Amino acid sequence: MRVNGNEISNEDIHTISELLQIFGLNENRVVIELNGKIVIKEEFSKVNLNETDSVEVISFVGGG
């Protein structure tokens, strides 16, 4: 699977929620694009990831 353009092994990653946990990201502070389509937060624990998937994780950062 590709995450933000980098190839990663996804043996232990089955859902978007698991992916975010491994990277230490808060589900409430990211937008996920899976194979070119936005995934809503409520689906993060339901969507199964495959080795051919391409995931883009966009994080929100506060500041001013």
C-alpha cells in the first residue's frame, strides 16, 4: 500500500483507523483520500485496506 507516496507494508493494517493509530494521528484532525476518493470519518473503522490501495493523509495543524 502507498501512504502519502511512500510504500509501506500493510500486514498489520486492516482499516484506516488502524493506519492512523500506527502513525499516531487523531481521526478528528485528518482527511483521508483513498484511491482518489474522500472517506468520511465515520467510515474509518469500516473501510478495509488492500495492498494495492493508495492513501493520502492530510493533517490539520493549528497556528496563527
